[in-house]
Amino acid sequence: MTVEVAVDAGALIGESPLWAPAEGVLYWVDIEGRAVHRFDPAAGDDRSQSLPVRPGSIVLTHEAGRLLMGAEHELGWYTWSTNIFEPIRDLEEGGTGNRLNDGRTDRQGRFWVGSMFQTTDAGKSTGMLHRVDANLSATTVRWDIGVSNGIAFSPEGTTMYFADSPTETVWQFDYDPGTGEPFNSRTFLDFADIPGRPDGASVDAEGCYWIACVYGWAVARITPDGRVDRVIDMPVEKPSMPTFGGADLDVLYVTSISQNTNPAAQQPFAGAVFALDPGVRGLPETPFVHSA
């Protein structure tokens, strides 16, 4: 399978790729680079804008060019045209060393976002998992997390996935679309037989779970019953998150990390965004549904 370099950005921590169909562009962030990127594949043009905060994850809203962002310990609106981050509310207490990380909307438009202690090699499990509802109220549903990752939902929205990277485990939950409550937690996947650790994830139109294998030079596709369908080799040690994009959602974009990579490994494109043909289509991301 051919893996192409879509954006040779050299991002420190490239994350949260997000296809915006109304604009035909891919938004993504560089967390430690404190930047938001907007990649137009038709023009082959990637532009970035600097922020005073570390953007952990982004999701669409019903207004083109306006995103909901988890950054540091806060939730806020981000507008590309003005490059302004407008804080809405704290999701966690500031000054604890935690920062927000992986996030995604469920099929009804609620925003799920998790956190992590900012220094991963500290070995702390102070991360949390939060649900933000339409009225911007937030509920913490999980504690004692090392690094929140892998949030995704099945096509029908009745199954939720969540990973804690240091434990090398992805959990699967039954999910109530009406209330936004996950229940019946069970282990979906452990990485004993898969390279690396679980990072960001996405679900395709057939209900299979695509997970970035950070430290493992790979992206894996897992069937809904937990079977490893395929493992795709990547040219970088730390692929970080896959998402589906393009007009037909038939391109798999994968962000990556250049920070703290193995200096002995030959990976000139660490921190790039990659594109490949996965042979399956993805699902459109649901914009955050906001009710005042």
C-alpha cells in the first residue's frame, strides 16, 4: 500500500485531523507547536496559525471555519479567519500539570474529550474523560487515566471506544445515544500482538476501528469483534491519529509526531501528515450541537 506525504510539516505533536466537508479542507493541530493547520488538498496548500495555548483536539461546529477546541485545561471556540481562541469554561483545574488531549463528537453531537499529565514519562495517571453536552455543561465520567486516546463511535452510535495509551488497552462500551452514557465496559483490544501503543482512532463506514500505533510504525484496522484485520506499515515511528477525508471520505489521513523520536531511526518525515487509500470509506464527523 502506498503511503504518501500530504504535508511535510515536521510537527512536534501532530494530532486531531478533522475533515471539514463544507470547506473541502483538513484541519489538524500541532499540540506542542501551539498551532492549528488548515490543509487544502486540491491546492496542495497547508497553512498554520500560532496560538498562545496548546490545542489538544478540535471538532466541527455548524459554522464553517469555527471549531470547538480543547486546549490546556479549557474548552473554547476557535475561529480560523480571526485566529482567536475564546475560552468557554474550565474542564479541569488549572496548574495541575494536566492538559486536554484526544477528543471527538458522538453521533448526536456531544463532545467527548480526555486529558493526560503533560509529561508522559512521569508515569502519572491523573487524566480524566469528560462529556460536554449541547448546553456546554460538562460531566467527568472516568478518572485515573494515563493518556486519554482512541475515542471513536460505531456508525449507528451505540458503541463507544476509548484507549489509555500507557496501559496498551482499548475499551469498548455500549453507548446510549439518548443520554450519552457509556456502560458495560469490556476490553476490546490489547496491544500484546500489535506494535506500539494505542493513540488516536477513527471508525469507517463498515464499523471497523482504525488505530494509530504510536511507537509502532503502523496503523491497524480492527473489526467490531476485536479481530486485527490489517496492519499498515508507516514511514514514521509515531503515527498519532487517522481520519477519513476527501470528497468521498475515501482518503485516510494520518498525523504524526517528531518530538522525542528515536534518533537512530531514519524517519525524515516524522511530524508529517500522510495520505493513503484504505479501500473503504469513512463516516462524516458530526458537528458539535450547541443549544444556548
